[in-house]
Amino acid sequence: MELSLSHSSSLTISAVTAPCNTYSIQTKIPVNPKCKSFELLLKCSKKGPSLGLYSSRIGSKHAPKRSQRRNSIWASSDIGAAGSDPVLNKVSAFKDACWRFLRPHTIRGTALGSVALVGRALIENSNLIKWSLLLKAFSGLVALICGNGFIVGINQIYDVGIDKVNKPYLPIAAGDLSVQSAWSLVIFFAVTGLLIVGLNFGPFITSLYSLGLFLGTIYSVPPLRMKRFPVAAFLIIATVRGFLLNFGVYYATRAALGLSFEWNAPVAFITTFVTLFALVIAVTKDLPDVEGDRKFQISTLATKLGVRNIAFLGSGLLLVNYIACYIGSNLHASGESSAPLNFCKFCVDLMQILWNQQSAFRRNLMIPAHLILASCLIFQVCL
């Protein structure tokens, strides 16, 4: 028996028996492949050749009986029959590997921080906004993503063994991207980023960008491989992802607007807050990697002090970040000029500087927002 489904959604069923001289009457029956009756036909057709729906044998002369009667059901559909192109499959797989190679979560942080600083600079000088600056801003974002790709990429190249234990889903560790291809990508990122910055943002920003690439390199590459030393490792991360990113983006934005650099309260607050936040990231990022770090003798705060202790330390630093915002705003509102505790004096003085402008922040928004974030953090830690 043969069953065929053509692109015109018509069903053809015929019985195939031993060779014989037959003539048959065949009629195509329109069917809907999605309906229940079509599924019933398929089930019934498996029971034998005598379906009686489609073929009617009249006056057939059977040939001598054979030892085995062959009944077959053949189904085909033009939908998806051509299959997928292997070249397109390879291109798609390579794109997926490259995207995972870039570590998307780091791109989101870089993009969000840069957009916030550019937006801050434009709000302060809205009269200087020009559409011609849009392309320059976009090229700057591409340069930042390239720098980020270089740093996370070169780390994956030198951490293949560790990643096979800690992060086997990463493209090199998973075998989805060769080391040679990874080297081509990181070289491309470095060269492209440096060209964009050098041609558009001047020598000072180019030097800051180069410093970021250098710090990212010595973090991962032997013989220095500073990630082996906990304090040096988290200082590098906090410097690159905190201070250099925020200061550099704001400086470059003001330069593009034709203004000299001027440190003000909002930018000081954003830079300080994000630098401390990056410090928390640097302290806690190795918590899920303890097994591989111990196996390859990478010394981190988590391997030395324990996962639980470092988790509490990171949560405490982040909580201090939120509380500092609240204390600073309240001191500004009350007019106090000194801190009640000596070890908090520097933080409080800094917050007073940040809040010395009446219109710098919306305190009625920021105070409850940071209190809510701090409360959520405490709740999570206590669980």
C-alpha cells in the first residue's frame, strides 16, 4: 500500500501486492493534514492493504502466489522536503558561537553604563545636541563592545581548561569555536576598537582605551596572569569596568560637544557608585568557579575564604553602596557637615559634595529606590 501527500493537500492511497495484471479506479480525496480524520486515515492504513477508500480492484488476474506479500506505506510531503542548507547551518552556528564568545551579559552592562553617561552629558548641554553626533556616539559604543570582546575573549583563550570544568557551555570549552578562530576574533576586536577610538576621539581617550586593553591582557595572559592574585584581580576589574569606562565615556562625550572636561555631582555619583558595584562583581564573580579554580591552582577570595563568606562580603559592600546614597542625601537635606562615625567620614563627605547641587538629583525618587534595593538585598541574603 502506498500513501502520498502532495503539496496540494490531496491524499493518494493505493495497495501494492505481488505483481499482477490489474486495472484500478483511483480518485484523489482532498484532505486537511491537520484534521483528526487525516490522523485516523494514517492509523487505519497501517492495518493492511484492504482500506477500501481509494482503490477498487476490478477484474484482476492474480499471478502465482509468492512466498511473501509486500505491503508498504509511503508518505511524503513537499513541506520542508528540500531540507536546510549546510552552509547556512555553519554560518548560523558560527554566529551563535561568536555571540556566546562575547559574553552578552557583559555587553549589556557596558552599553547601559555608556548610554547613561552620554545621556547625562547631553541633558546638561541640550543646546549643543546635533544629529551629526549620533554616528560618533554609535561608533564609540561599537569601540566599547570591541574592547569588551577582546578582554573576555582573551580570558577564554587562556582559561579553556578551567572553563571545561566551570563553564562548559562557553564556545571554546564546548568545541563550538576553535582557538585559532578565537585568536582571529580578539585581534579583530582590538584593532577595530583602537582604529575607531584613534580616528574619532583623540589621543587622550585612545590612551585610556589602550590602558583598558592592557589591563585586560595582563589579567589573563601569562606570565603575569594577574587573576591568580585576588587583590590585583578585583582592582583591575573595578578599574576597567568602573572608573575607566565611566570617566572615559563622559570625557569623550563632552569633547565631542566641544566642551572641556568638568567633574560634576551626577557624574561623580555615577562613577563612584558603579566603581563600587564593579568591585562587588570582582569579589563575587568567582563564587561559581571554585571547583575549577582549585583544580588549576587559581587563588581567589572564594577559594581562600570560602563561598559563604565571600557571598556575605559582596552583599555587605553592595549594601554599603546603597546606604551611602541614603546617608548622603539626608545629610544634604539636614545641612550636617560631619559624620558621626570616623570610618564613615570620607564616604559622607563625598556624598555631601555629590549632593551640593539642589537640582543634581531627584531625592524623592533616589532615596526610596535605594532603600528598596537595599531591603531586597537583605531579604535575599537572609533566605
